[in-house]
Amino acid sequence: MSRDDDNRFRPRPGRVRSDAPKAGQAKSFLSKIRKITRQQQAASGRSRSAKGGSSGRAAKGKSIIASGRGVQRGRGAAFVRARNLSNGWSHRQPGSRRVIVKSRSVRAAGRSGKAAAHLRYIQRDGTARNGERGRLYSAGEDRADGDAFVDRGKDDRHQFRFIVSPEDAADLADLTGYTRELMAQVEVDLGTKLDWVAVNHHNTGHPHVHVIVNGRDAVGEDLVINGDYLAGGIRERAGELATLELGPITEIEQRRKLTAEIDQDRFTRIDRAMIAESQDRFIDLRHEPDDLRGQSDRTIRLRRLGKLGDMGLATEHAPGVWELSERLEPTLREMGERGDIIRTMQKALRAEGAERDPMSFEIHDAAPARPIVGRVIDKHLSDELGESLTLVVDGIDGRTHHVAGIDPARVEDARIGSVIEIGAPDSAVRPSDRAIAGMAEDGIYRPSRHLEQARFDGVPGGNYEGFVDAHVRRLEALRRAGIAERIDADQWRIPEDFVARAAAYDAGRNARANIRILSTFDLERQIGSDGATWLDRRLVGAGALDLSPAGFGEQVREAMERRRETLIDRGDAIRQTDGRIAYRRNLIATLQEREVARIGVALAEERAKPFRAAADGETVAGTFTGTVQLSSGKFAIVEKSQEFTLVPWRPVIDRQLGREVAGIVQGGSVSWQFGRQRGLGL
């Protein structure tokens, strides 16, 4: 081989390769530009903070920009960097109007259904100025489409919720226009258009606005808002707009507002200022002749301290020298919350035309220890930024109950006037857990062994594989909780205290109150109903033994008398010669069958399909297409190609809407059986 051959270049093409990462597709040019821009912004932010020392710390006695929740991250960071945040938002100008802003972000609100539920509740009845339903509006629509808004944000990573409450909201000419100006300014600060809707609320002493913002910016990226802007930026912009419209607050107005707080049983601005100025909880308010301007402030504080002294929350050790109790703030905040709750309960009772002694009010911080039975007189969000509900219940025990932290799904069918029962969380041991523990040998549970036993003992419907699969699914859930361990497909390690730990796991997950809707119909509708009502069940059961002689208990007693006369007139009861009432045999079942037959005929006309009543012991199969609420209870509609039937509903069937279901009707209930595909399982 010659020297020329050694120097000759011979290209050897290989297979075509992609420069994109192995795990995904090649990034678009726009994505790369956005990534580089974010990196440059972060680098410039770090270089600026490095010049002044560590972020959030003081350098050589000078205050610098604090990091808070991340000054450099998220939209609105430029606005935050222009303010001095070393000790919070200290830029508020004297005379500016106060505005309270609460914010929260909810992850996957669209996919979980929380967005739609929250939108329904902030538009509930009684929130508008005239007591009607709240009206949803947006930047350009006076009546926004809530369903379309939820649909646009269904795939967003998160959703933002705000409550904007100007102190002088009642004096603003147009709360809707004020909100639109505020959101327009927020869009300027964030540098992007926002997809938002809002509802004005006038159902409290202070008008306020609920604003919901979807979680994507104008170019479809996740909307990331700077934490400090959420905490203080929106509040500053809201205050600026209120001050621009109403003018700076005068000293006379400020004095009047502070004077009104002197006798309030809540944590006030006066208390906050005194705590900030105190040293080791001592505050010195002795007279200083040269401080003429501060005498009015001193007078207000001394009058407030006199009030706190009567409450045992402050002590005067010498003339003008007071010690503030360490319990001052938490006690006053608790008293303020309780006062708000009592006012809410009184307002709900007045709306129902009822009056109750506040001494009969019972406020439950957790699920009640003993069951509460009564009618719903109010239903609202516990935290207006969240989803949990609060119920105000007028009980048959003569007391009015306030129960917070209710799961909305449990009271979806409950309306104002509905009769419900609220009890302690269900901590009963599951039969499946007992069966698993009973089948375990030397701490090992084998599904194959359980299948053999099931075939020997028999199971409802004869679906043995589905029966055992249900126990395996339960073990899968407990495995994720660290209670059971899967060895292989046919072996599970079960601890000795398996049943107790499984029950404790369920109690922790179901810490909320256990709720039963006894009747969605109010007392007046139950009295004339042709179905089996809650009043009927009391007439043939507990009677009036647990009814209070006052309040709702007295109303139930009177309704039972009227219902009894209705049953006598219809031939379902007879008044005997000794004055006692004899009811038709199987009264509840007879009334239920009568109502189901009537509703079935009515639905048959709508659906153009014949109705057939299901007999006791019959296996019902078909497509679960919906539900209907009767005075006898809630019923599921199960359709076949040529007919449909109504059967008692249970919560477990809700997930099967639109699917094939099957169940056995037994004693006024249904034992539902579901399969993964076409086969059936328990």
C-alpha cells in the first residue's frame, strides 16, 4: 500500500441517528428559545442577588430584597424585585385603602372535578345583592359560561383562586368594574393574558369577589406566578385601585374605624399593633406631654386594654404599663371565628323563619360523637377557597348544630330542608379483612386456597373468582399503605394485627363525619307523599320518643300527626276503638312499590320504553343509565333493549354509569355485582 493510500480519507457512513433525547421527541425551536430565556433570566437574577449578599439577609445593615416564596421565580418577579421585601411588604403608603386578598392554588382541579364543584358553590343561591343566585362574569362577558371555562382548564396542572375583599367595598360604585380593572393590572404585572371568571358576593357584612384563574398563560404554558406577588402584589394593586376611586383614607375615617374595633371580641388591628410594639409582652403607654399627636392613639389603646383586661387577656402592673397575655391572639381569633359562626347560624335560621336561643347552638370542630338527626338549613363552603362544606342542621334534639369539614360528595343530594343524620366516622371492621385474616395460615394468605373454600361454601351469584378478586384488590390497597406484603401471585404476608391495622387505616382515611340522607324531601312534601317517607319509618319505628318538645323536634311531632291522618284517609292505617293506630302490614314496602310504579309509568312515557317492576329475589341486569330521587329514596335506572326497571340505589354503583351491571334484589336493597369486562364479579 502506498503512502498516498495511508493519507486518503475514506468516509464510512453509519446508521442514521437522532440528536433528540432517547426518552422523547426532538424539542421544537420555540421550546428551546423558552428554555434559554428562562436560564438567562435565572442567571441574571442570581447575579443581582449575589452583588448584595445572600438572598433574604441583611448586608452591612442595609435591607435587601427578600426571597420570600421565591423572588426570582414565576411571573410577577419583576414587580416584586422593585419593592423592598426584607420584612414583608413595607411599601404601603399612608392613607391607602385596606384590601384583604386570600389566594390558593389547587392542583389538577379540572381532572378531579373540584373546579366544577367550586364554581357551583360560589354561584349558589343567596350570594347576589338581591339574594338571588350569584352571577358569573369575565373580562368581556357579563354572564360567562362556567361550563366552557371549566372545559378550557380541565387539563391544566393547577388552578388559582382568589378572594378580594376591599374594606370599603360597599362604597365602590361598581364592584364588577373594579374587579376587571384589577385583573387587567394583574395581567400587565404578569406579562400575559389570563383566563379568569369571577362572582360578586353580598351575603356577608363585607362584599367581596371570588376570582378563579385557569392555570395556563397566553401561549399555553403552565402559569407560574411568583409567590411574593401572590402574597402581597395583588393586595397592593387592589389597594391602589380602591384608593384611586375613593380617595386616600382620612384621619377621621381611620379614627372612626379604629374606635369601632375597641369593643370587638376578635383580633383587631389595635391588638396587632400593640403586640408588635411590646417588649416581652409589656407595653408602656404612660403619658408623654411632648407627644401631642400620639395622645389619640394612646387613648384608643388604653380603652382597648381595658376591654382586654376585663377578658383576662391583659394586666395593668402600673398606671399605663400593661402586660399582654400570651393567649391574647389565639383566644381572640377563636372568639372571632365563633362569633362569625353564630352570626351565620342566626342568619340561616332567620331565612327559614325560625328563631333559636344562641345557648342552644352547638359548634362541632370534628365529627360529632353522637348522631345528629335534623333538617339542613344552610350548606356552604367551610373555606371559600376550598371544597369542604359546612352544614347547619336544625336537630330533633332542640339544638342547632354547626358541622364543618363535610365531604361534598356525601351531601350532593341534600338540599335546604332535607333530613339527614350525621354521626361519627365509620370505624367498623370490614368483613373482607376478617375473611383474609381467617384464611391466613402461618401469616400467609393464598387466593387459590380462598377460591377453593369459596366454592365449597358458596357465594351470592356464584361468581367465585370475582369474590376472591375483591379480596385481592383490598390487599393491594393495604399493600400501598404498608400493611400487607405481596410475596408472589398466590402468596401474601399478613401481620398478626392485620384486622386492627386495616381498621385504623380506614378510620384515618374516613376521618370525616358519616352522613346518611334520610329524606331529600322537606316535612311538608313528606306529609302528602304517596311513597315511603322518613315520617312513615318513624311512625312504625322509633315514634316520637327522641323528639324535643321545642324547635325542629316539635315540628316533626306535628308532621307525624298530620302524616298519620293522611295514611288513615288513604286506607293505609286504621284508628282502633281504643285510640291506637294500626298500620297496614308491610306498610313501608307497600308505599315504596306504589310510588315506584307511578314514577315508572311516568318515565316510560318519556323514554318510550315500557317499565317493569323488579320482584324480590330477582336478578336484575342491564345498563345503568341514571338515577331518580323519590320520597322512598334514591333509585337507579337499569335499562335493557326493550324495557327498564327501577331498583334501590347504593353509592357503589355510581362509578358504573353507562356500563352493564347486575344485582340481586333482596329485602328492599340490591346486592350489586360488577365485572371487569363482560364477566361478573362481586
